[in-house]
Amino acid sequence: MTAPTAENAHGLRERKKLETRSALRAAAVRMYLERGPAAVTVHDICEAAGVSPRTFFNYFDTKDDAVFDWDRRLAGQLAELLAERPADETPLVALHRALRAAVPALVADPGWRDRRRLLAAHPELVPKLLHSNSHIAEALAEAVAARTGLPPDALYPRILAGAGLAVLRSTIRAWDPESPAEELLAMLDSCFTSLADGLPAPEGEDPVHSAR
């Protein structure tokens, strides 16, 4: 039998870490749904995932961090997707394509659907979600800055990242999760087209009165 190489051993360790992290995240969301956030402890989550509290704190600082770990993973994924877009694409087009590439796997993830149910049942968690989303905004702003040569704290990268996330959140909120993902993608495309056109008011709508 061939001995495992150092590279294979490293790969196995990383896969095990991802599996443990995923198990803790899934257990946290499931138990929040079943009992309510206030009734769940770190010990409960560890028991459900089959790990020790010491292991839990190797990954997360609080039980809420486990529930919102999905956003940190998405931040890294979106930044990578944006960095991989062709250099000749405008920043807006590149951001659109990066978000579009991430959406199908996002909405197909059972954990994401469970967390959506959790937020609907416990709206007091929404402020924590918004705080967690700040990691995505920062990651995207840095990726836009890298494409444009601007510093990450410049206004343009932050505005573009914020606009892209607003489109993503709005379309996901308006989309029926029982519908095909293609419908969500179509909504996303329509919103980015409108954004590129200067966000004109829908035909027949008075922008002055609709703002009141």
C-alpha cells in the first residue's frame, strides 16, 4: 500500500476541517429553528454535531457565529469569482457575472434555505445578519479595488459592492424559493440592466410621488 503523501495528508486535514465546520453550522441552524435562539447553548450545538466545546471554539467565537458562518464563506467565494472575471469586463459587468455564478449553488444549499426559514421565524436575528453581511461588502469592495487600481476605502469600490449586494438581497427576498433558480437569475439580470441604465423609474411610475 502506498503511504499517503504530505500533500494528501494536508488535503485530508482540510477536508475534515470543512466537514466539522459544516456540521457545526448545520447543527446550530437546525437547533435555532427547533428551540429558538435563546434556548440553544454552545454545548447543545457541540452535542448535536458530535464534537467538544474546545473544537467548537477552534472555529467560532459564539453560537451566532456558527449560524452566520455562511456569509463569511460567501464573502471569500464572491471575491474569488470577481477576481477571475476577464480583465476587459467593466467592474459592474464583472460583479454581475460573479454574483450570477454564485447564485445557483447558493439557493440549492439546504442550509441556506433552513437559515432563510430561521430569519423569517426570528426577525430579531436580522440585525446580526446585516452585520455579518458587512464581511461580504468588504470582500467585494477589496476585489473591485484590485480590478480598478483604487484603494479599498475609495468611494467607488464601496458603492459598487454595496449596490451589487443590494441587488442580490432584493432579488432573493422577492423570489419564491419554490420557483426555479432561473427565475431568480432573470430577476438578477433585469436589476443589473436597470442599474447599468442609471436605475430609471419603471414605466408609468411617478418617481416623485413614489418616493413620498
